[in-house]
Amino acid sequence: MPSDQGRLTDTELTMISRLENLAEHGASPPECRDIVEIAQTTQSPSVRGAAAIALADLHVSGADAILIELIGSAATKHYRGTLLYALDEWGGALPVGLAAALLLEENYEGREETLMLINKQSLIGTVEDFDTAIAALKPMTASNDTYVASVAKRATRWLRPLRRRVAQERRSA
């Protein structure tokens, strides 16, 4: 069970310090593999976040796929904000269906990081994926929660032009 609900343990603090040091000073290929393993196996959201940032700072090859896998994992629910930030820093693109799912279920930080990726047009998907995402968000626009409705409205407003661009690229291919 992660200790992040209270204080971090000495082990977690040591691990985070080591990850920050590697991110700042560089890491060998074996150390990069260790960072990937830490990101994928730790139960601590804080350690996972530090590993994700290290992957982005070191621009580890394939880190985008690892981050997307972590973001999509049920184990990271409500702890995805830093993972999304790391994906953005790495220069990765989020699958549009995953973006819609995050907007529907994630907490404030996760939603805001997802919105930033959408606004930066850092999404991938087919026209059909965009249509499905927009349709999934439509009921959310009528939410009684003004923040939730605002998130959905912004997202759909930004997704529509991206969908058109994907459609145009498909026609010209």
C-alpha cells in the first residue's frame, strides 16, 4: 500500500532522491532500465512520478509507450497528473480515447494535464477514435458540476479541429 496518503517513508525519499540525481546528471543504459522498472513496479505514486519525470528528462527511448501504459492502468487512477506531465515533457502523444476516459474519470490534476495535452494537439487516433471521444464527452457537457461541464466543453471544442485535421490527412494519404 502506498504511503503517499501520509508521509513518505525513508525508502521512498531515498529512491526519489536517486531518481532526481539520475535525471539531473544523466544515466547509463542499465540505470535507464532500472528507472523503467521502478516506474512500472513501484506501489508509491510519488516514486512512480519521480521515475516518470526522470524518463522524460533523460528522454529514454520508448518512454512514451511506458508512460501511456502507466496512465492507462487502473492502479494509477487519481495519480496520473505527473505521468501526463512527463509524457508531455517527453514529447509524446496521448491516444484520444484514453484522453476522453481520463476526462471522464480522473481528478482535477489529471483532467487539467489531459486538457493541456489536448490543447497542445498532442493526441493520436483515427477519425473514428476522435468521433468516439467527442461522443463520450458530450453528456459531460451538461453536468450540473460547472467545472466538469467546462472541462468537457473545452475538450470537445479543441478535439473537433484535430478530428478535421486527421480526416484531411487521411483523405490526402
